[in-house]
Amino acid sequence: MRILVTGGAGFVASHLCERLLSEGHDVTALDNLVTGDRRNLGPLRAHGDRFTFVEADLIAGIPADLPAFDRIYHLASPASPIDYVELPFQTLYVGSDGTRHGLERAQADGARFLLASTSEVYGDPAVHPQVESYWGNVNPIGPRSVYDEAKRYAEALTVAFARYKGVQTRIVRIFNTYGPRMRANDGRVMPTFINQALDGQPLTVFGDGLQTRSFCYVTDLVDGIIRLMESDLTEPCNLGNPHEMTMLDLADHINRFTDNPAGVVHRPLPKDDPTRRQPDISRARAELGWEPQVSFADGVERTVAWFRDRALQG
């Protein structure tokens, strides 16, 4: 198939492009490189003319001269709390205008469209674990709102294109994901902890450290995304690892794995930071035959090795 991946130079999207190319598809990655990294494209260029990179801003539209696509994976968006503060309008607009451009192109090409949504649509959840039928607990004017509400709007727009225009759509709600190609300074806990540990620094734990997250290795996530795209499931689907851990447990694991004796340092908890986050993946298991395969220990080992190599490369 001929496939478009928006945000293709980003962390998850570059792994998705690599998997699709390995399956023999022709892949076009579109990215404005605001948060994407050209270095992530290196492994993709090895596939020759089956891979194309287009540097463009999805907010302005998809270049009209690109050929018709069979599948459109819409992953373009800033995706970390640091980005929300620095890029609030880009975050809002790529969730609104960017999603619309992707859906309009899918309609014109007769392509199937997948929206990469997020567990952030659940906000600070009052239901645990989070199931797709839960409507969420989101502060619409809080510091995280530009991302949360952009994704919630993107879901509504995607459903409207399916319901009223007949576009084939899929929606994935992605929970915390980690692995190689994460940005070292993107503010998310896994790269922050790993890089602090590799530098021999104490790990920064916000609040009491008892808030929880559930971490899924990136290749598992990519497998689930592709399964969802090729399935008949049109309702939103959670993808993530249901193994929940506190931030103190995560810090302890990273420090022990890297032989970092510096311990942790506590800082005030940011506003609207979710206290618990764990996916219910019953729908993914039943409809996609999917669940994570990479153990946390193996995933951390691979991720630490990648960050260590990147530090040596400078």
C-alpha cells in the first residue's frame, strides 16, 4: 500500500514508518520538524525510493502534488508537557486544522484514516483503570488543556467524518510509551529519569512520587496501531501496558539498573498532573488479539542502551 504518516520524524511515528517499510509498503513521512528529529529518518532512508520525506506543516495542509494514499496515520502533534507550554497554538491547530486536512485527504483518496489520540482525553481520571467508555475528567482551561482538548476535538472531528461523510476511520488512545528515539529533554518521565541517572544526578520526582503510570514499549504500541488500522474496529481503542507503577518505583528501577547512587529529589507536583494512569485493554485483547510482549526490564535495557549511545555520539 501507499501510506502517509504525519509527524513521521517523531518518536512513535518513525518506529511506525520503519515497521510499515519492513512490511513492503511505500511510506511518505510528513513533518515540519518542530518536535521531530531528522536523525530518526536515518533508518528509514535505507529503504530507498519506497520511503519519502516531505518537510511541510500539516496545519497549512497536505501538499496537493503527493500521490493518492491507501492509509493515513495521523500522529503529528507536540506530545509532552514542555511542548504544550512552548507550542500551545501549534498543538491546538495540528489537532484541529491538521486533523481536518488529514481527514479531507482521506476522503478524497478513499483512504482509511487513523487518529493517534491519547490517554490524556481521560484527564485526571475518576475511573480506574481507564476504559474507552469513560468520558474523562479534563480541565478545559488548565496548562495541559491545549493538548487534552485538541485530542478530544480531533476525536469528535474524526467521528463526524466517519458518520456524515463515510470516511473509514480508526481512533487509538495511546498511553505512556517509551523506547529509543525519545527526545532527551522532552520533559516526559522516562527520558528524564534515564538521562539524569546516566549523568549521576538524583532523579526528579514530583510530589510524593506515589502517582502512577503504565509504560508500553514502542514496538508493542506500533504493532497494536497497525492491527487497529487493519481491523474492523471503529470505536476508540486503548493501547498501553496495564502494568501500573508509582514514580518512586520507576525511579528506583532506573537507579538500580544504571548503578546510580544519587537517589531522588522531590519537587512540587505540577498543576493537573494525573494521579493515576492505567489502561483497560480488554477491547484491544478481544478485537485485535493484542497485548504487550516486551517486558519492562527488557524495554528499559534497550532504552538505556540507546540513550547511552546517543550521549557518546554527542
